[in-house]
Amino acid sequence: MHLAPDVKLDFKDVLIRPKRSTLNSRKDVDLTRTFTFKHSGWEYTGVPIMAANMDGVGTLAMAEALYEHRMFTCLTKDTLIEDLADTVSKIGGNYFAVGSGTSDQDYVNLQGILNAYPEIHYICIDIANGYSEHFAAYVSKVRDKYPTHTIIAGNVVTAEMTEELILRGADIVKVGIGPGSVCTTRIQTGVGYPQLSAIIECADAAHGLGGHIIADGGCTCPGDVAKAFGAGADFVMLGGMLAGHDEGGGEQKYRWKKTGYCTDDGEDILETETVVQFYGMSSQAAQEKHGGFKDYRASEGRVVIVPYRGPVAVTAKEILGGLRSTCSYVGASTLKELSKRTTFVQVTQQVNNIFNGK
């Protein structure tokens, strides 16, 4: 047993200190980034916010909608070859990644997609535990097969494994174990790492080798997205913040919602609310959908009901607007400058919640 003595931090533990700014308006902030990836040599230019490769989020419709804002989507690994044609013809292959697990069948499916659509440049290899040797070996296998494709791999939360995956062939490492809104890994296993510290440490390790990272999970509001970029993330991946939209494709249902009390007889005032189901990709619901629930596994994800939120464009604009505002508060004219101008202050309280839910 070993106890790490230093305190690790999450998004809730810090705020960004404002600094003198010469910017006249939020609209003057440029949120696009240009990256050249270590192994593939491929160049990406866009807004480095990603939709997660989760059911209800990582869909083709989401990729097309987020492309309008030059944002990126990681597709679920069960996306069918025959469904890709329209999306590829509309947005090309530079703003989404095809998904892969590490099984033999996953490898066959991946080859089928990339043979059919050679213009797709990104591969997202994703499993819950990125620390297994099997996973690292699979990353090397895919790198050998596709030397000019950009490989996203994860998830991990420590500097040493970030370095290992980059050395094995990953261009971008996904960082995060347990911070997601529908992830219960920390409850079921006791394993995890506070997300802000994980981003800081893994970004430093990746950048030292010429690699990149994605902050995956834990963002609940635009301010958290800004903190992730301020901590050194190259990309930020969102799941719950993008759930419940038209583009997610989830079945819409209705439920009663209490909106108040009748003053005459004291009975509840109820209205119908449109909702959508959302679940973690290690939940029993996800496992049953994608191959069957294994009796040797425990569910490590929640199944929740989220309010229906309409088109994702409204949410995308809110996130981008908040991020521009963060940059204006610290005097960063570009997103690239944000981490250089970020000073975190530790806090015991972030917001005043007196009117929350009222």
C-alpha cells in the first residue's frame, strides 16, 4: 500500500482568477485550434470540443450538427458502414472518429469501415480500463496497420500511462476514469482520479512527447469546459452536456412534473415533461444492447432520464459563448492562450445555490 500525500483537485475545487484584458468584446475571441498529430502527421483545425462516443451522443446526426460549429464527434463503435455514406459526403472525414473496442470482431469492423471510407482520418479506441497490456498492444496493432490515421486511445488518468500509450502509437489520449455523470466506476471499484489534476498531469506528460490529450468526463457546465482547457487539455469531450437533444436519436417519453401547488385545495400542479433516456456505456443497459450483460461483470454506469432539450445547436452556442467569456475575463484572444493565462484558486464554494430549483 502507498498513500500519495498531495491533494488532488476536481473542477468543483477551483475557480479561474480574472486578469486584466485588452479585449473589447467576447466576439473577438478565436476558439479554433490547429494541431499536427505526432504519429499520423495529420493536421486538424477546428473548435476542439468533442461529443462522446456514447449512445444518445456519438451519432451521425450529432456529427453533422456539430460540424456546423467545427466541433468534433466520436461515433459509437456500433455505427454501421452503410449508414456512414451520407455523413461522409456532407462533412468529409476530418470532424469525426470511428469507434473501436479491442476484440477481434472490433478490429474486423474497423477495417471494413476504413476500407470503405479511406477519407476518414480518425480512430477512437475506447475501453473502460486503459491500463491493460491488451489495450496497449491493440493500439500498437492499429498504429502498424494505419500509420497515417490519427488514433485516439483511452481512458487513463496518470502521466506514465499517457506516455505509454503515446509511445505505443496513440496521437491523442483520453483522460478520465469515473468523473462522468452516468459513470459509477468510483462507486463500484473505488478507482479513479480527480479530473482537474488528471488533466494537468497527463497534459504535461503528453505535451512533453509531442502528443495530445482529451479531457473526458466531469464537465457539468460551460465553466467546467473552460477549466479543462485552462488546465492544459487540447480537447474536451462531453457526454451528459450533449444528451437529450434531437440529434442523439433517443426515444422521447413523457412524465408528470410538479410545477407548484394549487392555492385553493393544496394539491400539486402537474405538467407533462418530455424526457429522454441516457446511460453510461458500462451500464447494464449498454452492455445488454452491445453484446449482452456478462455475469462476471458489475454494472459501472447509471441509467437516467434527462429533459428533452431540442436541437443541439442551442447548447453548442451556450458552451461556446461561455468559453469565449472565460477567455475575455483572462485576456486570452485565442483558445490556445487560455492555459497560459489561467491561474486557478482553490475554493470551498463556487456558486450561490439559494434559488436553485425554485
